[in-house]
Amino acid sequence: MLGSPVVRDYNPREAFQSNAVSRGEDNKTLSHKETTMTDSVVAAGREDAAGLSEVERVVDVFVAPSKTFTDILRSSKWWLPFVLMVMVTLGVTVVVDKQVGFARVAENQIHQSPKQEEALNNLTPEQRAQRLEGMSKGYRYTSYASFVFILMFVAIGALLYWASFNFGLGARTTYGQMFAVWMYASLPRLLTGLLTIVTLMFGGNADAYDMKNPVGTNPAYFMPDASAGIKAALSFFDVIGIWVLVLLIIGTAIVAKVPKGKAAMVVVGWWVVGLLISVGIAVATS
């Protein structure tokens, strides 16, 4: 009849095909979204895996040290801090050689040891000159080869820390990680070298230059007439040295995965041992 609605019979096959097409389009959309999300996660993972560059590590030691030490868990490279230390120590050595002279350096060190000064005064002029010349050459050669002593010192310190944390606290850090922590934590000492260069080149008293304590960042520098033992003890309370100590605590706690309190016990404990040894040597040779 005209105007009557047309009613289509329900066809199960057509309904099934329509639903299948719809599900297929939904699956394609979902698959595309999952692929996009997976790519994003992979990209983020690659960024994390890349970590910090060596330059970023060095900068972060001064502004965000935890980032540097956390990145050591990914890679224990330490070449850039070592290169910087070599450059600065060589710079200091050249300036001392030109502005002070290692003959004066030797004499200044002798004046700080009454025993050595007395022994030197008992020599004939020829023997005295030979002794001073030998000491001057010794100071010059060891200063230009200071990078060797840096490596030796860091190697020993890293070994002591590695053994203390692994066997004393049950940590599972590696020797390489501890070595890298030592290298990066020592970067503030570059400031001592730079201050030494600036002081000697712009008005510093070259005649009073003390190779063992070149700049006034600790109380011993301002007490030249104190006993050798007191000066050795006070030199450990150095502003830059304490800064390094704090960085060592942060770094060892991160790579050893221990609380900072336990890390402080180990780091400060070995610091005290070093202080006592230094004072003992100073007293014995003064």
C-alpha cells in the first residue's frame, strides 16, 4: 500500500559481516595506537640508555651531583675528569716553575722541617748546593708527572672504598664504579689549582709559596708558625676538601645503593685515618 514503510527481513549473514568489518576497523585503530605508544616507550628508553655525556657529568658535579653519580651506574667512564686534572696540574707546575722556581720550592719545604734544616746547615756549601739541586730536580720531575700520582692515589682510595662497602656493608658495587666516583668527586680540587695559578700570576708572594698548602682555603694556611702536627691536622679542614668529602658520600651511597648515613661512616672513617697518618708523618719528620 502507498506510504507503508518497507520492512527488510533480518539477514544474519549480513549482520555478521557488518560487525566483522566494524571490529576490524576498531582493531586497526587500536593496533595503530598501541604501535604509537610502543614507539614512544622505545624512544624514551633509548634516551634513558644514552645517559649523560661526559661534559654533562662534569657540569652536574657542581650543580646536580646526584645525576652524575647515578649515571655512573650506567657507565663508569672517567676520562674527562682525568684530562681536566692533568691540564690544571700541568698548568700549576708551569706557573710555579716560572714564577717561583723549584729551588725556592725546595728551600721553603726545608724551612718547614727543623730536622731537615738543621741537617742542611751542617753540610759544607758544596754539599748544601748539591742537596738543594737534587731536591729541586725531584720536586720538578714529580710535579710534571703528578698525573701518575693522581692515578695511584685514586686507585688506592677506590680500592679501600670498594672493599669497605662490599665486605663491610654487603654492597655489590664494582671497583670501576668506585674509581669513577673518586674521579668525579675530586673535580672541585681543580679550583685549588686555578686559584694557585691566579695567585702566583697576579701578586702572590712567590718567596712564601708552600707547595703542600698553596691557597688559603683552610686554617693551616693562616698559621705559618704553628707546629707541623697542628698544621697537618688543620689542613684537613679545607673548604674544598670538605666539599669533595660530601661528594664522595653522595656518590658512594648511590653506586653502592646504601643509605647516606652508612656511606658517611665509611668515607669520614677513612678521612680520619688519613688525618691521623698525615699528622703522624708531620710530627715524625719535623
